[in-house]
Amino acid sequence: MDQELAAETSETTASTAPATPGDALRALPAEAAGRGTRFVSAQAMQARLFSVYDAATAAEDALALVQDQLTLTLNRSYYEAEEIEQMAQQLDTLLILDTVERTEGELVSDE
């Protein structure tokens, strides 16, 4: 019985997990709207930024973006959806570019 519950939980987690670190940030405005507000608290933003921190370490620029934003959360009280979307796009772009550069470099060195 416990194995069935564990399998069901892992399936649910896998289906709801964000596809990219930027998607993790993009979910914040929808969560805020579900609570009846359009603003995302700086504390919620900080927690979500920490959740994407490991993925951001894959690229130096992405890590710098997350670290800078974490610092900014200390002096802010809320974020709006447009700001979060812009940040999510930057994060995804930085991580995608790093992946493409590494893949091309690996292909060249394999020849």
C-alpha cells in the first residue's frame, strides 16, 4: 500500500514540476492570483529564487542573475507579474545559451 502511495506521489510531482527554472518563477503570479492579489511578496520571490539556485549554477550569468535578485528582495516588499516574467525569460535564456554552447563545444572536441 505504501509503495502505491509513493508511486502516485512521484507521478504527481513529476507532472507538476516546472519544465525550466523560469517556469518556477512564472508560477508565482498565478499563485498570488489564487489568493486574490496581483502582487507577489518579496519573501515568496526569495523562496522561489532559492528553489532555482541549483539550476542556475549551470551558467555563471544565470547564477549572477539569481544572486542579484536575491539581494534585491531584501529591499523590496513585492513584485509584479511583468517583473517576474522578465526575470524568468532572462534565466531561461541564460541557461539555454549555456547548454547550446556546451553541446557545440563537445561536438567539436569529439571530432
